[in-house]
Amino acid sequence: MHWDRAYVAGWIAIAVGFAFYEFWAGYGTGKHTPMLTQVVVRYVPWWITLPFIVWLFVHFAVRYTNPNYINWLKGH
């Protein structure tokens, strides 16, 4: 297995685990279990969140407007 497949598989596992935990915390029997989104909103300060959001938008703008990436998506 190449490292890039392991990297993507790891991120998919994290995303699925996050979604499963959100579902379990929201609809499970344990009403004292907070959802992770509630924990992030409550305990992560704005001065950490704001730079991350700005970086995310810049990353998407740079990545998805790159002509090489667009050609790769088209299969050329």
C-alpha cells in the first residue's frame, strides 16, 4: 500500500469515526455525552478558529483553481 492511500484511508477513518460519534452522542442513550461539535464550539477560542477557517478558504481557492488539478480531474 502506498503512503498516499494509507493517508487517505486514515482521513476517511477519522471522518467516519467523527460522524459515528456525532450520531451516537446525538441519538444514543447516554444524554450526558456531548457532541464533538458542541465541545469544539464551546471550548476552542475564536482566535484559534478564525485563522483555521481563513486558511481553509485560501487552501480551497489555491487548490481548486489550479489548472493542473482541473486537468487531472478531467483525466487529461
